[in-house]
Amino acid sequence: MAPKSSFLYHLLLFLKGGLMGVANKVPGVSGGAVAYVLGFYSELIYSFPKINAKAFSLLLNGRLKSFFHYINAKFLVSILGGVVFSYFTISKLLDYFLKHYELRVWSLFFGMIIGSGIYLIKKYEGWEFRSYLYLGLGVLTGIAITFIHPTHVNENLWFVFFCGVIGVSGMTIPGLSGSYILMLMGNYTFLLVDSVNVLTDFLFSFFLRDAFYFNEITQKYVLVILVFTLGSIFGLIFFSKLLVFILRKWSKVVNALIIGFIIGSLGAVWPWKEKIYIQNQNETLLGVYPREVVAGFHKYLPNITSSETWMAFLFVFLGVFLVICIERLSKIN
């Protein structure tokens, strides 16, 4: 078991944060579920509320060592560093696989959620009638979310801030996919694809001294990312404080509810589906309109005579196997 002060420990946290970041970007997959399965969810939830008035008082008084210790900075930097890093690197690779091998990617995530559900049910101690009741409630809520009809793109900054608050819920509430919620709010493509891609291209161009410059479009996207980030920070602190309060009072039933959320999210990542596109009639920051964005999915049953279907089944089993391996790896810390 690696000591908490060791480089290996924080490298593993960074990698776990990377997995969490990838999960946060995929509609239907919850980053909080990754944290829950990998065993750092409690520390994550209890660390965010420490970013409060006392923390800022320590910072303003120049007591940096006390400030970093108080907010559990080493842990947060390792996890959030991995999340941010994956958004600009690993998630780009994920975009490629989703484009060219979509069914297999969804099947892999479907299997990982099945594996997570099995693992968490086995890990849960002291099942009773009330636990099963909240487990069922969590499953039904997770399924019900998949039937909500999405709205249109809204690029107003106040709504972008609100998207940040709501979208980050996937990091704090296991089983609830922040990116799927953003898709229902109509802003998934705008915030997690377009904005990230423009900002990534700008940063690479800036450091490579390329011809890409800080033009009006880039400035607007940077502003959007900034507002979205501020909303996400506010949401992280707000939801984590709320969850800490709830977990302290009703930890047993809340954990059963969380497991239900994770199982219920299987409906959102059902592999056999087709994208439903809508046209955004509003002018976008890129100046291109009307513009097609993903509004939802049409789900269907697999054709069991197809070789691609059996390949998808293989990836479902691979997903279950990966959860077992990741869970074993998490015990290293």
C-alpha cells in the first residue's frame, strides 16, 4: 500500500482523476460513479466543503502551509489535475473512438456500469427493507431521466453558469451523468465539444507560437469556459456541502440510493441507439447557423444474428472485467 505522501500514490490519484474526467464527458456515464467505485468518493466530497471562508482567511493571511493542509490540496490537485488533463487529451481520443467505433465504446461503458452495480451491491453492508426501497427509487429515477426531452442550445452566460452548476453534479452524485444533463439542457455540444476544442487549439497554438491568434471568437469561447468553470466550482462546493450533510444523517439509505442511480443509468448508455439531431436556429459563437446538435438517442434492440452485435457483447464483458481490474488497482492506495 503506497504511503499518501508518495509520488506513486498521487500518480494513481491523477490517473483516477483522468478516468473520472473521461466519464464526465460521456453522456450517461457518471464521474461520481468512478470515484465511488475507485474508493475516493468520500474524501472528494468531504474535501470540497473545506473551500470556505476559513480557507480564504488562511490564504489572505499568508498561511499557505495551513491553507493547503486545511483544504486537502495535494489530494484535490491530483484528482482535479487528472480531470482537467483528460478533458484536453484523453477525451479527444475518446471522441475519435466514439466517431469510428461507437457501438463498441457504448458497450464497454455499459459493461462497466453493470460491473460497478454488481460490485457495489456486494460491498453494501446490512441490506434491509428500507435499503431495497431506496435502491429501487434510485433505479427508477435514473431510468426516468433518460425519458426527459432535451431543450435547445442557450448561449446566454447566465445559463452557461447554471449549466456549470448542474453539469458538475455528475462528479458529486454517483450515477447522475452531468454530461447527459447538459445534453438535456441543450448545451452539451456547445460546452463540452466546441468550447473545449477551440480552447485546446488556442493553447496548442499559443505554446507552439503558431499562426492561431486570440481573435474575437476565441475570446468569446474563453469567456464561456471561464463562466462555465465558475459555475462548476460553485456547484462542486454547494452539492458537496449538501451531500456531506445528507450522508452524515442518512448514510445508509443514501448509499443505497446512489447504487440505484448507477444501475438506473444503464438506460442512458444502452449501446444500441442512433443519434437524434436537431437544428439550432440561433447564431452560434462560431457564426455558423443553422447547426445540427445531438438532442437525444433512438434506442433499439440488437440484432443477434449480426457479428457486430456479438462483438458488442464481447465489449460488455470486457467492461465488467475492467471494473474488477480497476477495483483491484484502487486497493493499492
